[in-house]
Amino acid sequence: GGPPPGTAVAPSSSSVSSGVGGPDLPQTPQKPAASLKPEETNDTLAEVGKAAKDYLDVLMPIAIPKEEEDSRPVPKQVQCLEDNTDLFKMFDVDMHRFDPKAVRKGYHRMVQFVHPDKLGRESSTADKARFTKLKQAYTVLNDEQLRAVYRQFCFGISGSGGCPAQGHEVALAKALEMGRDLRKMGEERAIVLHKAAETGWAVQQKDQDGRSLRGDGRKTGHKFNFFNDISSSEDDEAEMEKERRGMSIQKIVEKSPKYADSFLDRVKLLLLDPRISRPSAGGAFTILDDLKVLDMLNDNPKTVQKNLRKVRSTVKQMNWAMTALLQHKESPWRGLEVKGSLAEHGITKLLGLIKSGIAFGKFSETHEEDLLKLFDTLHRLYMDIFERRGQELLKGAIQA
């Protein structure tokens, strides 16, 4: 029996121990499901006593239950936990110049009024809820990522890419949600590392066509190197650096068409994939409306990684030429500097994400979103350079 999922049931004060909680927390009496009214159910906030696991988790949203009329008044020092006061004002700290010592001082000042050992009496349900609320606030403010998320949703960000202010409750819920996600990622990573170090790893190798290769690729703990297979670089930056040394401006202008042709050839390895584009007449291609980039990553991530490194080398070479010819009147790169920088930054960021995805064996919406942005940038850069090279070749043919 028991209430349906999402139904919050408040416990009696005698059924909860006087501490913050413990593994031997007794089960709380539950009302029959039929006796609950629709307005008493709450899917977003976990009422105190809903379950021992949720109650003890400081990253779970929690609501402070209303007390009886003859109950003790709420101390003035902790009323900020119930009146939607933002966390920075609650702990009396400046959000622009964050001071962790001031946060710790504010926590110790307020914890005297909510900690079960400091009350001098048996803690009520509301006392325990206030103590959990205080620990939540302290946890969010002391973590840099959670604090940034809270500040973003609480006060908003102006500008075209910003978001409106949504208040303390929404911001705290968003920060706690991110905290649970980060904890889950940490647990998954710990499991992966433990499996690699203790039990070895059966690696199923595949060729470029997706067929499994024969042979047992099992690795034992002492042979396992977590990032060995995914961190080797295949780009020829050393040779390019050697070639660039002592090159004159006129030589860079002469070499620029070669750099552009190299980029066009290498980026085709990505853009001509059937999940990205479809072939057209005359050797051209048309980008699909719905790119299957996640399938592309899941099928053969190392091939994508290898091709991105090749493209990164040519983009770096082009960006170096663009910078060198920035003030030159005959620069063939005029107007492409921003797109080239965006492409290099996007490739570098995505290579780091793919590296982590290969390590964990799965790719998420973050990988898909960043790869879609990168393909859009590379396609725009490809079309601009392709058009310019066509004009240059036509002009050279007419002059000849």
C-alpha cells in the first residue's frame, strides 16, 4: 500500500529522531492514498519525512512545514530561511567579491538556532527542515559552479543571450539539480576508474566499417592507461611551425592559396559524411536539415577525433596567415578572421569533450549541441573560402 509517487506525507514529531537523521530513522506513518486531497500533493518539493533517503540528502529540495499556532515562534535570526531571502543577503556577503570566510561565519551564527544539539529541546519537524535548508544554502554558496548557477537564475543575465531573473526558489532548485547531476557524474567516473584498476577492461575494437576485430583486448590493472588511446595527437603542427619560421609577408601571400586548399580538402572528410550531407551534381554537396551528429559520434568517435585534429591543423595555419596579413592590403583572408577564430576555438573545445566521452563510453546532448555548432561554423567557412578560391582561379585563368 502507501500513497502514490510524488505524495508528500509529514511525520509525527515522535517518529523522527532528534538528530539531523540517521540510518535507523523509523518509518513514518502514512495516510491512505484516498484521504489525500489533490492540493496536498507536491511533485517538486520533498516534504520532511517523505522518505529517509530524501530527507538525509542535502541536495534534495525541501519545504519547511507550517507549525501549529501554539508552537514556538521562529527566531528572528533564521526567518531568512523562510521568506525567500537570497543566499547572498542571507549570509551577508557581496556576490561580486565573494568571501568564503564571511559565509562560514554567517553559517555558524545561524546554526545555533536550528542545530538539534544547540536547541536544548527535542527538535520539531520544522526545526529539522530549517537545519537542512541552512545546509543547502551553505553548500550552494561554497561551490563555485552551484553558486554561478544560483546567481544566474536568481538575478538574471542581461543581453541577447541572457535570461530573466526568476527568484530565490527557482534559482536554488536549479543549483541543487546541478549538484545532483555533478554528484552522479562523479559516481559514474569512480565506477569506471575502479573497474579499470581492479577488474581490467574488455575492449572491443572495431575497424572503420564498424566490424569487430578478432583478438582479446582485455587489459589488466597494471597495464591500464586511462587516456593513452585517446590523447595521442596526429596533427603535423611541428612541421608547420618549422615552415613558418622566417617567412616573409610576400611568401605568406603566395602560400595562402595552399593553406586554403588544404583546409578545403581536410574539412570535406567531415562534411561529406552521409549523416551530415547528401551529394549533389558536379561533386558538390548539400547539408542535411537534420544532422545525425550523435550517431556519428557513437559509431566511430575516434575517426571523428582524428579528422577534427587534421582540420584543426589547417585552421591554425590559416589563422596564423590571417594574423600575419591583417594589415596587408593584398590579404586574401579579409573578412574571414572571426570565422577562423570561432572554428579553431570550437574544434579545441570539442576535442576535449570527445576525449571525455570516449573515456566514459557515452556521448550526451552537450556533445551533440557543440558538434552541431561546429559543423555550422565549418560549413560557413568552407563556403566562403571555396567561393574565394573559385574567383581567384577564374581570375588567374583569364589573365593567362
